[in-house]
Amino acid sequence: MSIIVSVFFYFVFALIYNGMCVNCLGPDNPVPYWVIQRSMGTVQFWAICLLAAVMAVLPRYNFHFCSTSTLYWRHDIPFVR
């Protein structure tokens, strides 16, 4: 639950921060504001967000699989004292 709230507040902060224009001088000055608002409307943005989240947790699940799998670690071998 806390991860969902954290991601939600991150996007809220990003939307507010990128929506403010401190010194907009008009159409002559191309300022990079409202970029995230435009990009959040694309499928590519959400696919990259999902891919980044999957890639971030992949090493943990890979380690968990390798440490608990009998394919990589045989538990039936008796320990020699």
C-alpha cells in the first residue's frame, strides 16, 4: 500500500512541478513546461514506467528463485561434519 501511495505522490508532485511556469515570456521563449502532462497521455510513457518497475524488481526475484530452487541448490545432499 505504501508503494502505491508513494508512486501516486511522485506523479502528483511531478505534475504540479512541471505545470508551474515561473518566467514564461510568451511564445517566443520555448520553455519545457507541460512536458509531463503531454507525455502522460501516450502509451509509450506508461509502458516505460511499467518496464522500469519490472526491471527494478527482477534481480530480487531472480535471487529468490535461484536460492530456493532445487535446480541450482540441492538440499538432499547430507552435510559432512
